[in-house]
Amino acid sequence: QVQLVESGGGLVQAGGSLRLSCAASGRTFSNYVMGWFRQAPGKDRELIADIITPGGGVEYPDSVKGRFTISRNNDKKTVYLQMNSLKPEDTGVYYCAARRLGAAEYDDWGQGTQVSVSS
């Protein structure tokens, strides 16, 4: 099990940028796939991106492709989400999550951080 704490959310104007961080503690960080999810008001939670190894290949949904970048630093036990060219539809609560390599489900979740993008 890992404990996850997100930070970096806030209010930003459309076109702006934010960088979310998720600090992990607990067991070996490198044994976990790390993901960022978001939940927009009135919508289901969706996976934005997940990453297995630093510099590893990542796929993004079309809604954020080219604007968001996930990265991780195993030495710091931290995963990041760089968000550029933010749009009002990016507004929501962003969650960091972890799942063990080979597992199907994310078992460990952070408390979430609010991102609000004004038009």
C-alpha cells in the first residue's frame, strides 16, 4: 500500500498552466503504476494518463493530448502532471492513484486536488 498526497491545484484562466504533484510514501514506489484521473462536475471519473517507468510511453485521451504530460521521479517518489493550454472543460477534481505492476485495479488513491479553469 502507498499513501498519496496531491498538490498544485488551483484557479487559473483559460490558456494558463498548472503542474500537479503527487507525493507517495510507503512501499517501493517503482513497483507501482501511477495514474492521474479527473472527475468533472456531474461526470464519471476518467483516466488522464498513467506511467510505468520514467520516460516510458504514455497514451492520453484526445481531450488532453498535446497539452498534458505525465512524468515520474522514482527517487523522489513523486508523479507529476503538467497541464498547459488549460480549458474550462479541464475543470474538475484531479486524483493521483497507484496500482501494483500486473494488477488490474487502482487500489490506492489520493484525496484529490481541485483544478478550476475560468473562461
